[in-house]
Amino acid sequence: MKTEINIENWARKEHFAFFDCFEEPFFGITAAIDCTVAYQKCKDQNRSFFLYYLHKSLVAANRTEPFRYRISGKRVFIYDEIHASATINRADGTFGFSFMPYALDFTDFEILAKKEIERVQGSKKLMPEVSAENVIHYSSMPWINFTSISHARSFSVPDSCSKITFGQMTTVGGKRSMPVDVHASHALMDGLHVSQFFDSFQKLMNE
């Protein structure tokens, strides 16, 4: 479900009008997430670390309201919840896009996500069978400890979906950390909201 935001009464009215007309309204922030506790938990329980941090980031995004905003024409909507569209690597070196529905409980999310991974890895198609605009575009690059990132963009195609990319986990002094990059439309959010997402994500990873 989605609800239209009354832009005339919206605190971001002028910010939206200013940034929405940019050829490139997206901005990016990269920060390191401490994943020491989360990684050990997954190892102890023999669970997928990738799906675990993907889920926790999705929970954090759903809790950070601007990540649920989407632009349609000159209108802005807020969705009740957003889902994950993650790139899934295949054995032949290619990847496919997936659709993983949001669930607050990790076990519920994990069950459906594993089925979707199996489907993508058994297919040669690029696009998922289910698609929607209330998704976050996720990528994982466990081979690179990056400090910044950019994205391929088609400026002729309207897009207001946030993009989150995970990098290589490294260990220093017994602490494990991973770079996480967030790209988001400045018409819908600011650095403050991205910092709120990172704070929420870190707390969830520390549980």
C-alpha cells in the first residue's frame, strides 16, 4: 500500500522542487559498519551472513521513513514497506536481479530469499519475475574494500529507488568491518536521513 504525500504541506516542499529538476539528483555516502557481532552470530548459527546483513539493512531502511518515499511524475508517495532487489551472482560470472519481499522476522525473510536466490542462479534472465518501485536496489561486492562508488544510470528513465552496496569485510585488531554505500535521491532525503539509517543498521548488527 502507498499513500500520497501532500507536497503543499510537506516540510520538504522546497527541497523537493529544487532537487527534483536536477539531471542527477542522487548523492552517495559510504561508511564502515562494524559487523563483528553479526558475523560471529551467523557463524555460530550456521546462517548466511549475506542474507543476515541484507535483512538488517532492509529493516533499518523501512524504519527510516524517507527510504519509503518514491516519486511518480511530480507526485510523492510513501509506501507501507519496501522490499529488496539484490544482485545475485551466478557460477558463470554473470548476475541476475532478484525480488526479495520484506519480512520483519529474519527467518521468514531467509526462507523466501533462499528460494529467490535458487531461482536466479538457475536462470539466465537478468530481470526478476516480480518487480516494483518500492524496492531498494542492492549490490554486494565482497572482493573490494571500497571507499566510494558510483552507479550506472539512465537519465531518461525515472528512478527514485535508493541503492545500497556492500563491500569486502576486513578484520583489524579482532574487529570486523564492511564498507556500505548508500545512494539516494536528494529530492527525498538528506545526509541526516542517511545517517539515521546507518545508526539503525549498526544497532541491528550489534544485537
